[in-house]
Amino acid sequence: MFLKLKNPLVIFDLETTGTNVVQDRIVEYSFVKVMPDGDIIKNTERINPERPIPVETSLIHGIYDKDVKDKPAFKSVAKELSAFLHGCDLAGFNILKFDVPVLVEEFLRADVDFDISKRKLLDAQKIFHMMEKRTLTAAYKFYCDKDLVDAHSAEADTLATLEVLDAQIKRYEGESLKDLKGKTIGTIENNVETLHLITNDNMVDLAGRFVFNDDGIEVFNFGKHKGQAVENVLKKESGYYDWMMKGDFPMDTKRKLTEIKLRGFQR
């Protein structure tokens, strides 16, 4: 591999019952662990979501209720999967807004502490959209000159993403990088630390409800308080915290909100 690694890097993809981070569940996962010495370990399994899979979703990824009715629930494999991911950085295609939040939610529901704060997160889609602005199938054709067979199969998408990410570094190493607003944010380097900073430059919570502003302060990224400091809003409008905690927000978002609220009490 061209990509230089210090820690194992796990490229992963999830197939789910839908696109709602809070409500939907995993029906298949594929994790491809790439070791610093280049060895690759695959871990692909189907999961019983313990709820019906909508037909419109099954038509996309090809997984139906009958395919998972005898498979284990996520909570029964959560500890084993957490051990498999221990000490690994994470990568994938469009994982920041969906796959990572869904995975964290599943671990939280299973009462397994899956801390991503010390992990590097790489999103090949974000780099691709900054540089080329296309999709995984197009990315695979563009960077690897191959047609993506079995698209929306978790393992096929995962292995394609690995090849795309590796090819991106070969192509862009040393080039300056601009964000989607045209602001120069750094240079593409062949190390996970730099790629992590590029793809997660202002992220606070996984769902993107809060972001860091240019001064490094957490601000709301939605609703009537968009752009305002979270800590200031909570002090002025205490009911907003209760509204969010009772609302349909991911558990990770609520956890970050609580951390900011508690920090305000200590000042």
C-alpha cells in the first residue's frame, strides 16, 4: 500500500434499515483492517436489526428480512466487534455524517463504550468531493479505472473505498487543499494525522449539529441559534437544553451538549 500507517486502519461500510441515524439499525457491516505492515483482515457479517427492513431499502442493498432472521443482534456481537476495532483509526466513504454516528449509536444501545475521541477519522468522500466532486462508483472509475461491481454490497463498497483512498494519496500528495467554500486548509500528506485534520477540521458531534467556528468555539450548526456559541445559548435559554435532550437527536449529540453545559458550570 502507498498509504503510510502508524496504527491499524479500519475501512468500513454499513448497510442499514434506513437513513435515520437515531431510529435505523445495522443489517450488515464490513470492516477491513489494514495493518501498518500491509496485512489485511476482513470482518463482514449480517445483523438482525430486530425490526422489519423496509422493502424500498431492501431493493437498494439486496438484504431482506429472511436474510437476517437467523443472524445475531448487534448487542450480541458488540463487545467482540469493539475488541476487533481496539486501537484502530477509522476510514470509509461518507462515514462522518452517517456510518460513524450509526455505529456509535449501536454501541451505546449495547452499553459498550466505544470512544472515537482518540481515533483518527478519514472520509474518502470528503477528499474526493473537495478535489473531484463525484460519487463512490465514479471515484472508483476515476482513481482506479475500474467498474464497481456489486455496488451497495458492504464488502464491495469497503474494498473499493480502500483502493480509492490509497489512490487519492498517490495522486494528491503534496497538493494544497481547499474546503468546499474555497478556503485553503492545508496540504495533502501521506499520514493519517494530516488526513484526519483535513476531513474533521471543525467537527464537534458526529451528526454535525455543532461545529467549531474560526475561533475554536462550539456553535450551533442548525436552527434559530445557528452560528451562536452553544455555551452562551444554554446560559441564556436553559429550556433549549431540555428541548434537545428530549428531542429526536443522536445520543452522541446529546452527550456533547451535556459536556458543554457541564463545562459552563465549572467556569
